[in-house]
Amino acid sequence: MDLQQEWLALQSKFEAYEFVAWANKLAALLLLAQLHPGRLVLALVAVLWLQEAVLKTFQSRLGARLLTVEQGLRRDAPDAYGAGAMQLHSDWQAARPGTFKLLAQVLSQLLRPTVAFSYVLLLGLGWVRMGLWTGAWF
């Protein structure tokens, strides 16, 4: 029963991260739509992109724990694969990578097509609206 409760809580958080990622994209779109794009606006869109990558990194950790909990539920054995309920932070601490691997995780999320597509498109549109292709950037 503990694993079922944990799964429900983790799944709820996993979905909440998806909503926040969607809100990030909407904020970036609104920023470009409402303001004349300048270097600051483009920088803010880039920051939102990075923020979403960080959120997706956290979400992927929840996803990994969800898979472990599901293995325990499937086997109906709370301790299967170390899947004792409420072990998200312990599991994370035990497997925590070093600084460079943490940065690599965020970078890999940053470059995921489902994350990068809208930001690359928005930054490109802002770049075109600013006339940066003419060399006005400098």
C-alpha cells in the first residue's frame, strides 16, 4: 500500500512539472509577443529555456523513481530493487553524480527536441524581428 501512495504522489508531481514547462513556453511566447525583442528579451527567453531544462532534469529523476516503484508494485514486494516506499531522496543521494554529470544532465534536457524546439523557434523569431541578420547585433 505504501508503494501505491508513493506512486500517486510522484505521478502528481511528474505531471505538475509538465504543466510548469508548458507555462514556461507560454511566458516566452508572451514575452516576445508583447515586447519589442531586444537583447534583454532574447536573454530572458534563453533563461526560460534553461529553467525548463532544469525542471525537466528534476522531472526525469522523479520518472526514474516512478519506474523503481512500479517494479516493486509489479512484484508486490516492497523491497524489490530497493523500492521501499518514500525513498526518493535516499535513492537520489546514493546515486548523485558529480557536478559535471549534473551539468551534463541539464544540457541533455536543454537539447531535447521537445524542450528546445519552441525556444529555438522563439529565439529565431525574435532575432528576425530585431533585424539581427543584418549585423545590427553588435
